[in-house]
Amino acid sequence: MKITDPNLLPGKPGVYIMHDEDDEIIYVGKAKNLKKRVRSYFKDEEKLDHPKTRILMKHFSYLEYILTDTEKEALILEATLIKKHTPHYNIRLKDGKQYPFIKITNEEYPRIFLTRRIYDDKASYFGPYPNATKAREFIDFINKNFQIRTCKHMDGPCLNYQIKQCSAPCINAISYDEYMENIEYAKQLLGGKYVEIIQKLESDMHESSKNMEFEKAAILRDQIDTIKVTLEKQNIQITQDLNQDIIAIEHNTHQASVVILSVRGGKTSRKDDLTLKQIDGLTDQQILTEFIKQYYITAPIADMIIVEHKFEDQEVINEWLNQKHTSNVEIKIAEDEHYQKLINIAKKNAKISLNENTKKEDNPLLMLKAYLNLKKLPYRIEAFDISNISGIHAVASMVVFEDGKPNKSMYRKFKMQTLGPNDFAMMKEVLTRRYSYVTDENLKENSTESLDIKPDLVLIDGGKGQLAMAVEVFNELEIKDVALLGLAKKFEEVYIPGRSDPIILPRKSSALRLLQYVRDESHRFAITYHRTLRKNAFLKSELDEIPGVGPKRKQALMLYFGSLDAIKDATPDEILKVDKINEKLAYTIYDTLHKN
């Protein structure tokens, strides 16, 4: 049921799902009391606490809700829905791009591979892994050591079987039980249970040796040695023999860097650097809450999670983690010296990660590419603006930015032929005139003429309507490989083709500042040209019709009085004071201007 009145909601725990007018999910939240929580959104705009909430409610059309029995169930459902739908206004892990996961399929003889999508297919997922290369190396390590099949279709033994990197279940070279035992070893490794797996492998090795299965015992011995060598490469030693996750967060106004040091069996087995977007205005406690909810939906859970401070919904989250984990999970606040040292190590890493991300943000072109998921760096940006008064003296401007800087030698001005006022039709005209010239025959590699070069990105001043018109023009002209976007001035919302809801760039990001600079420069250039045409036309219609007033006398009059209105307000005696104006001409000028 579509609901627009929060008073219709029950005062019970559950999840609320907000939609925009295009039925897109834009926000998912959970509440102990749905009615009370959702009511907080329905205030006057100036009373809403956060700018992002104000923008959210600008796009809100209706909501749906799902009741749960407990707040814990609401939390689980909320995290699942956020992971599934990635709503625009929720905090997200690494905005715009999914971290990779390692997947163990649910096939009869499972495979292990890297994926960026999680499906409800009863497969096992491990991650997320910020570094895809290291994740692939881990998969290769597991596949080779436990001889897991990599082929999609089991249609006979392959080269991997010949070089002893596959157990060839396709020809029954291994029993089903043995193969599944290897899969279980892989799951334990991916879950960080290194001590347990080594103990199990050693037990199996001794058993095989006892049964005089020496070839199998040798394979198990090699597997044990390989795992031990891998563990010895870890450089941070933890004295306590526990499975721990140490979580530290460093953030600025719009993004957070999170470092998780995963300790398994007393050794640091993994360091993850993750990024959270859409955190503007949130407290440290809120950021930590949102991260833990999203991260542990798929990531293996340690026996102890060490954090710097308490966070929101801590008790409910702890209950949820205990339900997911096979043993008791303790959330430990780093208050004593030992745990504080661990947190400090993680915080140093998080600070380095944040600084690196901030440096990337200093390059607006890199940030634009990342935020908008562009195929290539927007080295050349072209932007357009229309300027007219009721359609009179209508003009358009094209400004060109290269490497983030204006190239004024390539700016172009257009006199509009479209009758106005009709900004949509005028924008269509200028885009058609500009890009009709962009053909494979006309494009030149090293041209200095602005119309000979295809831009990387075209910026349209406006929202969805203006952008849709630009897309139509580019489709008609069959122009590809050019990114299009619209920038709506009121809320600085960025619209891209194929997406109904806008992208809200962080207010202080260099990417947004660049787009604003380009947009404002195109507006300035159009206004300047429009004023020049209007001024020239006005002067021509008034002064140029007066007999005896040529260019030099017109210039002298404008220099003396400063404007045409001042000349009109002047008496003949005042006009006579201007150089090269005699008494007869002064009266002629006065009579002509007042007659008009």
C-alpha cells in the first residue's frame, strides 16, 4: 500500500521504504516505532535537521512499510534491503561500485570465483574484498591447493587435472565426499579459521599415514605447509589467541575511510580498506552503526569486534551478530591500553587511506569520473547556456574546459534562429548546430578549431527535461562516446541519462565545484553576449537615426553622459557642453530622442 501520511503507520517495529515519483527506492530505514520515526521527516523544510533530508523529501512521493516482530528483525531486513537496492540517500560502501566477493556456488560440485553481485541462490559469499587482485590470488591459492574445479561445464578432464591443480570430479577421480570436504576446508579458510583448518588437516594427514595412504598424506602435508607459510607473512602479532576484528574510522565531511584488521588465530590475516559515501552531517556513532550493519551482512564475523566508542543500536546489532555467528560475539570498546593500541594501529591506516582518497578528490576530473561512473576522464568539457528576454536577441554560448581549466580561445557564440521564448527549442537548436558538425569525416586528431573536436562530456544547465532533450539530439545525430549530464541549479543536483533520481555530489567536493564553475562560466558568457547585442541594437535604434550624429559624436556623447538614459534626461544646454556638438545639433538630438 502506498502511504503519504505518516499517521497511517502503526506504532510498531519495522522497515519503511521511500519511493520517488518514478517508483524508484530512494531510502530504506528501520524503526522501533514506525509512526514516530517517519513523522520526523514530515516537517516544514526549514525545521528538517539535515540538508540531505530536505533533498530526500523533495523527491519523496510515497512509502511502503514491512512490519517485523522485533527491532532486531527490522535491523536485519533494513541491511538486506539496502544491500539489495543501494538506495541513493542511504550510506553506501564505496559509492557507485560494488566491492568484489568470493563466491562458492551451490552446484553439486561447487566452484569458487570472484563476483560483484550477490544473489539469493543459496551460494556462500565471503567478503567484501577491497582489492580484487588479492582476492583473485586467494582464490588461486585455494583452487590449486584443494584442487577445486574451475570449469563451467564438467565435460572431461582438462589440463588442470594433468598438472594436478584439479581433482577432476568430472571423471570421478575424486569421491563426492572428499570433494565436499575440500570445499569445507575452503570455507574455513575464507572464514579466517586458520588454526582450526590446520588442526583438521594435520589430523587427516596422520590418519591417512596410519592407513598407509601415503600419497594422500603427502598432499595434506603440502597443504599444511602452504597455509603456514601464508600465515607467517603476516606482520602484526597479537598475543591473545582470539578471532578479532579491529575497526577504526577516519572521516571528513562527506566520506569515511574504514580499516578492519582481521585477526585469526593470533595473527593478522587481512586488512581491509573500505570507503563510506553519503555521510554528510552524521555523527561518528551513526557512521559506525551504518558500517557494521552493511559490512557484516556478508563478511565473516569474529568472536570479538573491537571499536573505538559506543554506537547507535549497539545492543540490537550485538544480538543480530550472535544470531548469525556460531559462537558468542563480544563487541569490545577499546578502553584499556591493550585494545587502544590495536585501535591506534587501525586508525593510522584509516587516516592514510582517507588522505589518499582526499588527494584523489583534489583532482576534480578523477572525482567526476568516479562519482558519475564515466567510461573515460572528462578532459574536454563543453557547456551551453541560453540568454534572452522574451525571446528577443536570443543567443547561446558554448564554453570549453580542458583539463579542468577554461580554454577561452575555443568559446563560441550563437545567434538563435528559433522564435522565442522557448529555451528548450533554442537549446535543441544550438546542440544540433554544434554537433551536426561532429562526424567521422570532420573530426581531426590535432585540430585547433573547437568544432572539429568531440568532447568527453557535455554539461546542460537544467534537470531531467533539458537532459532528455540533449539525449534526443545526440541519438538523432548518432553521436556516441560522449557523456551527457544536467546540473539543476536550485539544489545542485546532477542528472545522468538512464537514471531517474539525481546524483547529489558532496557540497565541498572539487567535482561539484568544477561543474558549477563550468555552468556559471557558460551563463556569464551568454549574458555578456546578449547584453552586447541588446546594447548595440538599442544604441543603433536611438542615436544612429539622428542626422549629424556619427560614430565619433556618438562616442563623445556616451563618454560624457555614461548612458543613453542620461542623454535623454539632459537639456539642450547640457548636450551643448559635449565636444563637437553645436547648438543646432544639440536641439536636434534633444527633439529626436524625446520624439521617439
